[in-house]
Amino acid sequence: MRELKPSLHKTMVDRLVAIVGRDAVISEESELVVYECDAYTMQKNLPTAVVLPATTEEVAQVVRVCNELELPIIPRGAGTSLSGSVLAVDGGVMIALTRMNRILNVDVRNRRALVEAGCVNAWITREASPHGLFFAPDPSSQPACTIGGNIATNSGGPHTLKNGVTTNHVLGYEMVMPDGSIKWLGTKPDGGEDVGGYDFRGAAIGSEGMFGVVTRALVRLVKTPASFKTFLAIFDSVDQASHTVSDIIAAGIVPAALEMMDQVITRALEEAYKVGFPLDAGAVLIVELDGLAGGVEQQAKQVEAICENNNAREVRLAKDDAERAALWKCRKRAFGAVGRLSPNYVTQDGVVPRSKVPAIMQFIREVSERHQLRIPNVFHAGDGNIHPLILFDERDPDQVKRALMAGDEILTKCVELGGSVTGEHGIGAEKIDFMEKQFAKDDLEAMKKLRTVFDPQQRCNPHKMFPGAKRCAEFAQKKQISA
């Protein structure tokens, strides 16, 4: 936690309380522990204070106070991010938007909805579904993650293979800039179209809270498909399942979703939820097709044939909506089921070309053996977005060291195979060192210059993404030396 002189700390708290009320300011160290990290638990640090505003104007006033007191500003949603993107590296004021969670309007005619940044992702589809519409981006944390966080990391999900990720479904949004001004980027809620010139709406999506604090968003709604066919294909090996993924795409079929889970994951899910997964299967694929009934029927025959050609042991078709929903509920509980296997795990988020999925799966097996750590896999196989879960026990420093080394090797291999170190989780505080492996110096400088357009003082979510950013440990060491 950033240490302030007692008088300055009291001034800060008093001014924040004057804006949002006593019950919306957290400043006691014992209560701040809840906000010491996100779902990436390898790095932790307390913010100086947490504020829970209820309106955009309150957010703006809080930001202005932070500017006057020269305090870092850290926007936060539900805290489900997996790369330390909301970590208060050097303390500062965390602006938690969970009270700004309303769906303000569902515009059925124009297929869009206006929501506050703290609105939970799944709530939008729940509200839109009676009108035959849904919100396409569906991260695995969909029942908890919020739209502001989805915008910050450009989240994906199983059903973004065909429909596109968050940036393809956000028309515009309101942002409190780091100087406390309020701007709207992109299409406006009153129907105003995009202005000419640079697409600042797109540029700020994926900026991980470093450009400002998103408070409202105008999102695109998509018509619910007329027909679905959802398959569970069971294989003896990961290689067979991986080649099936490549063959489906090569056949010109773009499923709504194409997900893979290996044996460790399916066993954990079966033990936790009793869903009927065979315990001896090497891997399973969930393949979902959607669209007009005739086209889906033809594609379904092709998918079954491709699975059989790759020696699928069994191909099950969900016979009704209840079975389909059960399959997806199981898939989205996969990370939770892993908690039965290990006290801790770190989830990676690399991307490889689809044709390289077999190669990266083989490499992950080698890494697992080399570091003597279990690494189950559950991931968006259709777009090559892998999510290996490295299991370890944080009480054993040697396991922590090996887990970090394993993650480093896997992400480095993704880059070598022509991929990326992140598909949807962001860089945050975790993957800073990889930016120089993936981007040239000139590219990084261009990104930094764009950031200064929005935040010249670099006070908004500092120490993230870029090489040279400091870690929590460095600040702790500095404090010890000065003491």
C-alpha cells in the first residue's frame, strides 16, 4: 500500500467520503485485503483506498481528487481478470465500478443496449433473450465479469470464434479521462453516428484501464440463431482432437464455438458435477454449429465425418436445449473444478495459429514433464487461444519458481510459433517482459505515445503492459531501503 503521511491520508479519505459517502470508501488495511489482487494471485499489493461510486459524475470527481493529490488511479470491475491488470502496484485509489451495474436501455429495434460499466456480462443476454437477441462475447467468467473489464482486455469467449470479440460488439462508450473530463467515444446512445477520423473507440478497447475509466457502454446485440447443433466428441488423445480442429476449419466450416478439454480437466469436471464424461478419454471437443436449419444440418454431417476420420471414440449430439445448456455450464465451470486438484494455479492465455495447436499441445506436455508440474488444458481451440492451467502450491517456493518458468516457456513458444502472448486476458502486470519478445521497439514506442494522448501523466493504471514498468516487489524493496 502506498504510504501517505497521516494528515494527507485523512485529507484523501475525507474528500472521497464527501463525494461518494462513508459506506462507499474503504481505507482500513484489514478491509483492503479483498482488493489486493485479481484472479492472478502471483502478485499482490494493497491499494491506498477503494472507492465505489454510483454515477459517472462521482467517478469524475474522484479522478480529479486523485490528480490534485498525485495518486494513481486503478479502475476495477469484478476482479476476474487473470493477468494482474487491476493490481495496485504502487498503491493509489482503486475505483471499483460494481455499484454502477444497471442495464439502462434495451433498444430492440436497433439491436443494441446501453449498460453501465459494472453490469455483469450475462445479464445483458438475460435481458435481451425474450426479444430473440443476445450479447455475443461470453468469457468463461460470464456470470461474474463486467462490461467495463471486458472492454479493458477485449475479452473473447467460446462463442466469439464466429461472432467476434468485445471490440466487434461495442458501438461506443463513455469514459472519464485521467484529467476528470467526461468523453464519449464512438456511436452515441441518442443515435449519433461515429465521427470521421481516427477510431479512438477501437484504440481504447484493450488498453487495460490505462486510457481512462469506462462508465457506460453502448453494445451491439445479435439475433439468436434459428437452429443449433452441439456435439461432444470424445477422443483417445489430444493429438486426435487437435487435428480434428484443424480439419473442421480447413473444410470451410466456422462453428459458433470449438472448445477442447484434456483428460485432467474432464476428470475434474466429472468428479465435481457427474456430467457423463468418460474418465479414460484423452480429450474432448465441444463443437457448436448455429444458423439456418438446413445449413446447420449439412455442416453437422461434415463435422461428424471429420471427427470419425480422426478416430473419435464417440460423437454425442445434445438432444435438446437442456443437454446443450448442461454442456456449456460444464465447460464454463472448468476453472472452478481445477480447484479440486491443486491449492493454486496460474492460467496462461497464449495464441497460436490453428495449424499449430498440435505442436503447442505437445510442447506443453514436455514443459509439464520437465518442471514436474501438472498442466491441464481447456481452451478456445477454434481460434488457437490456449489456456493451460499450471498447478502448484504457493506454500512451496520451489513450485512457485517452477510454475513461473513453465509459463514463461509456454508463452515464448507461442511467439515462436507465430502467435501471441495473450488472446483475451491482457498483459497487465504479469506479461510485461514478453512485450519486447513480441513487438519491435518502434511498435512499443508508438503504443506509449498513443497512451500519452489519453493520459499524459501516466497516472491511470500505471506499471502495466510496457517494459520498464515496476513490480510490487521493487516498490517493497525501495521502502525497506528507505526505512
